Amino acid sequence: MRFDAVVFAVGLCLLSGAAIADPPRFGFGRPATPQEIAAQNIDVHPDGTGLPPGSGSVEQGAELYASTCAACHGDQGEKPLDPTLRLVGGQGTLATPKAVQTVGSYWPYATTLFDYIRRTMPFPAPRSLTADQVYAVTAYLLRLNGIVADGTVLDAATLPQVRMPNRDGFVDAYEPGH
């Protein structure tokens, strides 16, 4: 049977309301509790929705970065052993043949940086940082990229207000006309 015929047949089933069989059950596991779901529901949106209470300063982030992040990302985030782990620099390179994608050159929202650090860092112990520590490391990385000033303290109110250099470098796929 041709692929387009299969797609057509599936479409007819869906339009006609024909039931599609439930997937097989394997006899193990259980539904997640609301508390278990809430513990995993930690996403942070560009507008700051989902940011937890807490705060952190550039200075606190510098200390934490030195002890927790520098081994992989380099002392100042610019020269890690693995170039793909670079966090700093690259501004003005995206339209060149040698684009350098970093927090400061590529990422459109500071809240995305917070979300990423919170979920995945530090290696090999993701999700081990407190909210205050994540705010602090985020503030420090933004400072290293020249986006915020020394003395900056970030929290759920101030972090979404940070304007990233590449904020307008992405197209919203859900925006009408795109």
C-alpha cells in the first residue's frame, strides 16, 4: 500500500470517529501523583512565568561559578577545553561564517538561561543548585557577557526585564504571517 493511501485511511478513521486501540499495557508502573508532576513542572517561560522565589547577585555568582562551573566552562566562560561549552563572547558574529553561539550572542531570553542552568547544571549533578544559586550564576554569566552591571541582583521580577542582545534574532513560529 502506498504511503499516501495509508495517510488517507488514517485520516478517514480520525474523521469518522473510529476508535484507535489503546496502547498495550505492560503491567508495571503507576500514574504519577500531583506532587510528583509538580516536582517536574519547573519550566520557566520567556516572560518569567514559572520563576521560583529567591535572588542572587553577580558577586555571589562569581564565587559559585569559580567552584562549580569553571572546570568545564573555563575561568571566564571564554576558553573552555571544549569550544562547544563556551558561554561568553561572540557578540556580532552570528551573521558571519564563523558564528560563535554563546549566552551573550545567541540566546534571546535571560529566563532561558535560568531555566537551562536550573535543569541541567552542574554536571554531573543536575538540579542540585538552589534557586538562589541559579539566580546568582545567571547574574554572573550575564555580567561576563556585558549584559548586566556589577552589583546586579536578579530575582523573579528583575530577570525577565533583562534585554538580551539577540532578543529580536528569532522569529515566533506561532506569530500570524510566519
